[in-house]
Amino acid sequence: MLAVAISAAAQAGSPDLATIVDRMTQAQLEAHNSIRPYEVTREYKFFQGVEDDSPDSHVVADVTYFPPDSKQFSIVNATGGGRGQHVVKKVLEQETQMSGQWRQSALTDENYKFSLMGEGTLNGRRCFILGLEPRRDAKELLKGKAWVDAADFRVRQVQGEPSKSPSFWIKKLNLTLVFSEVQGMWLQTAVHADAEVRMFGRNVLNERDLNYRVGTAMAAAKKAPRRNTSETNIATFIR
């Protein structure tokens, strides 16, 4: 069935794998260069065991980005068990360590071997589905697949497992990264992480961006006082 899908795509005049990768690489560079200063309010829901309507922890954080490589975060509100809050903080700290290193995780020939798995539809958009094989063991690289928009070659979704475990405690981790347009910028706007953790069993973390303040709107929002805000240490990072 996969061979049939690829053959049908070729007959329909679709670009070959090398062209898709080249256009996708250019689209990522353009997206990175077009990012403006912004602040996003982000929500995290943490589940230990069953993923249902009642998360074990709920965290809201503000994240501020200043090009080309500086981000700051603060925890606005946190409820529920302390383990979920600890996990969220670790996620933000990991992003801190990747400050200014977006090329290390980009979908490029330098980081991945690609294969064309076929085509599919994602949220109403025709996409090329690329297989991802990391060229090195690194926790920022995923072994899995990516959905690349057939019209503009933007990466809309990536799904897979890290080629290197981010921690001894994590036996298995599956990630789904979602990308969307935000006021003319192409950003990662949601993450679903499903992990099997030693001693703790299944842990699930859902992350989604709630709202953005860009440029002058961000500056105006900073003037307004916040309530129920618990500051973390300021950290610099880039997605």
C-alpha cells in the first residue's frame, strides 16, 4: 500500500524527496528569520497514569522571546501535585539549554536521513509524510515522521521518539509536536508527550499555547500588574 501511495504521488507530478527536503529546509530558515519579539501564555496539563478530564497538575507559564536567541519564562499559576510542576520546570530548563541552537533540531540533511512514506491530509491540508532517521544520538532529534505541507513546505507536525533518552528515568517517550501560524510567524504551538517513567509508570504532559502578545502589544501587557504570580529564576532559552 505504501509503494502504491508513493507511485501515485509521483504520477500526479509531486516533487521528489530531494526537492521536498530542500524546500522544507528553506521554509524552516524563513520561518526562523521572520520571528518577532513575542510573549505567549502557555498551559501545561500533567497526568500520572490515565489521561482524563482531571489533570494531576495544571501549570500556566508566560514565555517571552527576544530574537535572535533569548527567551525568559515565569510560572503564572500552578495547582495540583508537585511532581507535575517539577516536570514542567524541567521542560523549560531543557529549552533553556537549547538557547540559540535551533539548527541542531531542525529537519535538515545535516540532522536526518529522510524517506518519503507517502501523502496524507492533516487538518484539511495535503501533506507529504517523511520518515525521520536521526544521524546521531541526541535527545533533541526524533526517530519517527513529519507532515510537510504540500503547498508551502512548512512542517505542520512531527511525531516520534528521541534518538537518545533525555533521562535515565524515562524508559520510553513518544512526542507529537504541532506547528501553526501566529500573526505571520510559524511556531511550535502544542506538544503531547507520553512517557513511561521508571517507578512512576505512565506520565503524560500536554502543552498548548493560549494567547500571544507580539511587539508593541507585548510591551503594553508588561505594564499591567499580574495576580497570583509565582516567579521562577529567569532562564534564557529558544524553542
